[in-house]
Amino acid sequence: MPFLSISFTDFRNVQNETLDLLAREVYFIGDNGQGKSNLLESMYLVSYGGSFRTRDDSELVRNGQQAYSVRALYKNQAERTSTVSVVYKEKKKRIEKNAKVILDRKELIDTIPCILYNHDDLDFASGSPERKRFFIDQSLSMYDSSYIDVLRKYKKILKSRNQVLKDKRADILESIDIQLVEIGLEVCKRRKKTIIDFNRVFSGLYEEVSGLRDVHIQYGPSWKTDTVEQVLGEVFARRALDMSFGMTSSGPHRDRIRFMKGSMGFIPTASTGQRRLISLLLRTAQAAYYTEVSGKLPVLLMDDVLLELDPEKRQRFTALLPEYDQLFCTFLPGEPFERYKKTTTKVYDVSEGGWNERIH
């Protein structure tokens, strides 16, 4: 069990106490707005150095205060007790791992690998192309932190090229285009392999829960060829268009991720329930794929995500949860969480940012 406890100081509405997490399964029961999601957010925060709900750390500070801190006690892969803390003070954030300052959040990737099931995951099925690309990139980054550097390099070169286009500096486009294409093709190569491997897990899961066969993810790269010379030709052919608009119109930042049933697009005709199921099973596949590639079990954070599934699909879905090191779930008071819990499950009632453990 990675998480042993987590301590708070002026973090959202959470009480300034230490929460005991010493159990393989922990459930948080409470009405909306009482702090259940805030507790999951704090675990995500110490795992990745940022929130899944906002990029503005000032929003995480309790009303009326100026700073916050969250500190987690956990067991690392060597079964040694370790700490991660995130402190926001004077508009600056400091992250420490075993009292050593972390300068790059990339260093946290392997610390406590969390998979978050969240309502906003519906974007991965039916949202913008950017959100769908984000999911694939996140899945890749979880087990291969070098991909983070590849993406950062591509985005940096892309930003430079767009500035050159706006400045009408055609004389230096040649050298920038070569850099863009070389690193961009690396992004495409890794995305393509990940989606092929990912489909082996995802398609089977979707069929088992829904009964629908051949629902899969299709990768649509912006560049239609795959050698440096050929892609440079594509980029050159668009140069006049790019110059007129002041932005790069092709590349991995324009890739498309689609959900298909056979050879037809699935999302346009899918029901809300089918789209929700896709988003849930994407996370399950992400967890299973992470374990397959890394050999490690993740921590699952499930934030009120079963509500929109009918009882039969809910039962099938929960039966197919991936292997995990630890599981945290939030439920509304009326939900049948008793069906899922085990004798060792720790159950907390959450109200106004505080918690009380239920005694079995």
C-alpha cells in the first residue's frame, strides 16, 4: 500500500489534520461539496505535483488564507517509508521528496503512479482533439518519462516556428522545419505504437462490459507520410498557408484520435451511457497497460464515476477493475457501496472537510 497517511494545512476545505490511509481500499462517503473530491485531489497533487481540477495553485488555498501544504507518507517500491510534500506560499510552489526539493515534476512520475477516474474523462471520448491527444500522451508518459522531454522539445520548436511565421522570417524556416519534423516524427512513432498496444486491452474490455465488438481507437496523424524527406515535403507544401495565418497547420499538435466501431466512427451515434463507458474503460485500460509495460501496480482514484452506468454495466465494470496497489473511491450516501467493499475496507463519512471512520 503506497499511501499510509496524508496531512493538510489550509488545503481547500479540508480540516488541518492527518488522514489515516492504511488500507488497501478506502471509501469516502458524503454529499456533494463536503470534501470527498478534495481528498482525492490531494493524493493526485502529491503524486504528480499538480491538481487535476485547476492549474492555479491559489485556488487550492482555503478561503481567507494565503498558503497551503499537503504532506503524504507512503511506501516506495523498496517498501521503505518516504514522504512527498507540496507547499504553496507567497505565490510559489515547492515540492519535496524525502525533504529534497524537486525541480522538475517529471521526477515524481514513478513515485506513486495514480490512475484517476473522473467525470471530466468524458472529454477523452467526445471532447476536443487536444483532450484525446492528452490522454494518449499521459498514458505514454506514465511508464516512459523520456517521452515528456520529447513532447517538451516538440512544443518548444513549434512555438519558435510559429513566431518565425508571424515575423515573416522565411529565410530561417528551413532549419526550423528540419528540427520540427525530426522530433515530430518521434512523437508520432510513439503515439502510434502506444495506440496499437493499447487497443489490445481496450477493445476486449469494451466488448466484455457492453457486448459490442470491434470498438477501438484509431490514430489519425496529421502528417500522412513517415520519413523526414516526405514530411518535409508536406510541410513545405503548406508553407505559404502557414505564413499567411502565422501558425503551423500540420504536425502532431494536429493529430486526431477517433473511436471506431469497425470502419465507422462510433462517437457520433453513441449514447451518453456508451460514451461514459468508453471514458471509464479508457482509465481501466490505462491502468492495465501501465502494469503490463512497467510491471508495477497503480493506485486507483475513483471520483463518483459509477452513477451514470445502469446496474448491469456497473456490476460488469467493477468486476473488471484492473489490479491495483491501492483503491480510493468516493460515493454519495445513497449509493450501494456496501456491495463493493471488503472486510478490510476503510470507510470514512466526509462532512464539511472533516471525516469520521465507520467502525465495522
